[in-house]
Amino acid sequence: MRPLLAVIVGITLIYACMHFFVLPEAPDVTRSENVTHLESPAYNPAVLDLWDIAVEETGVENESAVLRQLEINVAGDGAVRVIWLYFYGEEGGEQHVYEVYVGPGGTVSVKSQKLDYSVQGVHPLALLREIDGIVFEDIPFQERGMRLLVSVNAYGDQYDETRGRLYEVSSGGFRPVKKVTFGPDAYWYTITLTPHRDTEPPASGAELPDCMIVFTRQDIAAAGSVIYG
């Protein structure tokens, strides 16, 4: 079992390192590795603390920041394996895209690249505050470990129970939703929680893994119609 465990850990670290280098290498890319440490107790990714670190270490003008994506990987015992945070913002009057990576053990690395265009969107703080309030121990599939993904959406979409369990989240509390419809001009974020898959893929026709699709009140307000359940 020990050699197998070593292989699994090695593959995880390789994948994590590859993920950190999403931004292409170019003359205008700035990278700083292991700049500080993030304390993340079990079932607590501490994303608000991570945001404070991101602002300090990147030099971004806080008020200009726009969230692009957040991904968190949590083990079955609640340990936070890795976190990736991507956002846009201005620094010294220039637009940048930033990547903040928290590796195993809580080491934080940052990377930035200049852009030749500006980006409009929502500041990360409100969404991160909602995620910080989620009680991960109460998630139905928490013992299997999970992946949390915050992503931006546009151009319209409809969510119903065929896509997963739908909720509105506010201050850590979940309110069930049956259907949410966004129009073509809407701009919103989704917080998707999925359990880690079993080692064997599901057989044809088998029930899909549990999935929670969560919307903040701010994003629900952008919907054309909402049916609570």
C-alpha cells in the first residue's frame, strides 16, 4: 500500500503544479512561489484570509478586482488539499489577470500577467464571504471529499433539478430552489459542489453523483425567474 500511496501523492502534486502554471509563460508574466502560508483548519478553506493575502502579495488595487474563478479541493477528512483563485484587476494603472495557488500544507504562490484590455464584473469579496460561511461538515457527501467550483456565466441558461440540487445561499444557510432561469443579458456566478468520484466510473444508466448548484442572493436577483421549492 505504501508504494501505491506514494504514486497517488506524486500524481496529485504533479497535477497541482501543472494547474498553477495555467497562465502562459511570457515576458510580462510575474511569478512568486511560496510567498506565505495560509492556515486552513479542517473543513475551512479560509478564503477570506486568502483574499487578504492575494491583495497584499499581488499589489492589485482592491476596488478594481473582478472574480474569474475559484476552485477548492477538500479531502474526505476535511483537509483542504489545494485552492486556485483567479481574478482580474488593475495594478499601477495596468490591467492584469492573477492566479493564486494554495498547495498542500498551505503554501501560497502567486502569478500575474498584463492584459491589453479591461474586464468588467463583480468584486470577489461578497462571493468569498458566502463561501466562508458554508459549513462544509454539513454537506451531504462530505465524507467522500468534494470539489467546490465558482465560475462566471453569461448569455442565458436554465437550471432545474435534473442538473443537481439547487439552492440559494445566504450567511451559510441554504434555501432549496426548483428552477432558475437567466436571460441572455444576465451575468451571474454559480457555486458548484460535487463529491469526489469513485475510482470506478458509473455503469451505463447508473445514477449520477450528487451535485449541489448554489446561487447567492445577488446572483438570484439577476435571474429572470426563480421557483423556490
